[in-house]
Amino acid sequence: MSFFKRALISIWQRKGRTFLFLSLFLVVFLLILSGFAIQQSAEKSKVDARKQLGAEVRLKRDNDKIKEAILSGKSTLKPLSKETVNQISNLPQVKSTLITGETSAAKSGLKSVEPDENAETDSMSPSMPGVDPNREVPAFKLFGTNDLLKTVDFKNRDAKLIEGETITDKTPANSAVVEETFAKNNQLKLGDIFKIKGFSLDGEEKEQQYKVIGIYKSEKEVSALERMYEMAQPENKIYVDFNTFLKTSEQASIGDATFYLKDPLQVDGFVKEAETKMPTENNFFKLDAYTDQYEQMIGPLEKMAGFSSIMIKVIVVAGGLILTFLSLLSIRDRKKEVGILLSLGETKVRVILQLVAEILLIGIISFGLSIAIVETSGQSISNMMLSKQAQDAGPITQEDEYGQEETATIKPVDKMKLEVNKTVVSQAASLGFLLIIITTLVPSIIIARTDPKDLFAQKE
């Protein structure tokens, strides 16, 4: 009779032992499968989290460096140069670049939207510090850009284009997109020309001529403080092409630049390369790849992956010890059977193969059952633990353009789809069956090396 057939008969006759090993193997395989599945799914969820943040890297003012410069007595802060932005934009990871800047402009005979008459303005002077009080207070905000639809107000749908064309890299010089109310107040329509003078602290502003290429409607709600000032009214915001914007005054410069990458997974590599293009001295700008927000988002995932790694190690050690102990007890009770087989001329190798085959067959059945139920059981457990970790992490915060913390609209990852793919199955199978073979071989070899006469002489 073949050792394999004897193994099948032994499994069937020893139902209690078979059920015990089946249950133990099922638990071991479930935990190992869950551990590897959590690790694989966590890595995939990290990629999804980076994609959710988007493939955007912003070059913005470094408020900490600016504060240090002011406190150290540096009166002039070097603006971001167009050359630096162009060098970074030419990196292979960059798909497109948004450049923006803001400055103020005088009325120049144009009609503006006045501040709220009910706003309390007595407590604050409308004059600007360091500026001749007899000079005209700026009434308009000029916003230079090379991609109108990617600016904050248009991206957040606080403004929408209702007529004409948007501003892009290919827009001709001296082009402007004005607000609907501003156009009506000044009797402007598409194609009309108007002049406006930029406001400069040194009094060297320049009057520029602009052609209306588009009209937008603002639906932005302003705060009570903003309602007090003419320049803060959304209707007084004029979007102009960036090249002409830079000619407005000395204060007209690049405020920040946003680089849109081809792939979200290229962010880290791009930041390293872009930092080499930044000036080494008098640099008051920094690259923001939303790294802090990304770390906060994947914090619960990192903890889950760490827990699963520990779980696998504990299961391997504890499961190995338990399996070895149970195998020793099981084979010890079968000394007479082993002695008879050896005395009848069966080789020790075939006896060992029978003992190992019995355990492997039970393991295969357990492994199949564990694969069938791991996604359901593991998904519930991982979601429960991940949700708890996300609650402990709290809301995600980020700095606004003025360096103040604000709560972001994104949240820490609190759910992930547990995927049991081929990689997970092969990893779990390799580790699980290796554990079974090793823990079963040790007691089997001990018994098989004993003389058949000694096996009969020992008490059962």
C-alpha cells in the first residue's frame, strides 16, 4: 500500500485529530493571509492617497525665512525669478505650470465697486503705511496668471467665465478678463480697451493698456473685514496675462508657482531635482509637495501595516511552537503503528513521507478554506482598526498662504479595500507550508530514527 493511501486512511479514521489540526491550520493561514493582504493593500492605498492629493507641487513663500530676514534687519526680500520657475518647469516630470502674482492698481478714472456703507471703518485708517497720505488709495487688484481656470477662485467655482476667452500661455500681451459688474459700470464689452495704472510703494507705477478678452462672474462671499475695503471687493479683481502684469510696477512679481506633474508617484523625485534649481542665497521660497498632509493621510495605514508585520511574526513563532507540540503528541501516540511499518520492511523515508503527507493534506484543505473567507473576515477587521486609527489621528491641517493653520478638506485614510491577489496567496502559502513541513519533520525524524524494537518496548 502506498504511503499516500495510508495517509488518507489515517486522516479519515482519526477525525478528532484531523478536526483539531484543521482548525489550528485555518486560524494560522487566516492570520498569515490577512497580514500579507493588509501589507499589500496598505501599499496600494498609499498610492491612492498620493493620487487624491494630486500631482501638484507648489513653490510658495517660506514664511519662516521671511520672518527671520525681517527680524535680522534685512529690508529687501528678493522676489522669485521667472528664470528659476522656467528651469523647474523644464524638468521632465512637469506637465504644466501655473504662475500667479498680485498687485494693486489705482482707479485711473475707472468706476469700482464701493465698500459696504454699513461696515465699520472708523477704527481703521484706509491709508497704507509708508505711503504719502495724499496719494490715491488703490481700488483694484490686478491678478497676473498664465492659466486663468486653474487659479483659486475659478478652481473653487467662486468665479466662472461667462463670455469670451480665458487666459493661457498663448494669450497675447495686454489681455484682461474683468468681472461682470466692473464691465457694466465702465461700459466695457469684449474687445474694448481700457487703461489702468498699477500702484507702487515707490511711486513709479506704470499705466498699462488692456484689451477685454473675457468677462467673468464672481460668486465669492467676503468676510466682514474684507467688505470694509474697496480693493477687497471681488468685483474689483482684474485678471491679466502674466507677462504684462510683470511690467505694472516694481511690486508686480511672481507670488507662487504650481507645477502639475505627469504622475503623482513622481513627486518625491521631482522635489529633489527642483531643489537643485533653487537659488542658494536670499531664497525666500520653498517647495510644498503636501508631504505633511500625505504623512497624516497615510498615518493609519502605516500603523496597520506595522501591526500586520508584527502579527505575521507572532503567528509564525507561536504557531510553529504549537504545531510542533501537537505533532509530537500525535506521533508519540502512533509509535506502535510506526514500529509495525518499519518491522514489515517499510523504509524510514516512506514512513516520514506518510506523516508529512497527512499534515500537508489537512493544511491544503485549511488553506483553501482560509482563502474563501479571508476577504470577508479580514475586510471587517481591517476597516474597524483603520477607522479607529483615523479617529485617533484627527483632522488634517495645512498652512494657508499666510502661514496660518487651517483644516484641510481631505481626511486620513479610514477605509481600504483588502485584496487577496496572487502575490498574497503565494507569500502566505510559502510561509505557511514551510512552517508545517518544518514542524512536522522534526518529530517525524525523531520517531523514524528510533529502532523498531525500542518502539515496541516503549509504553504507549
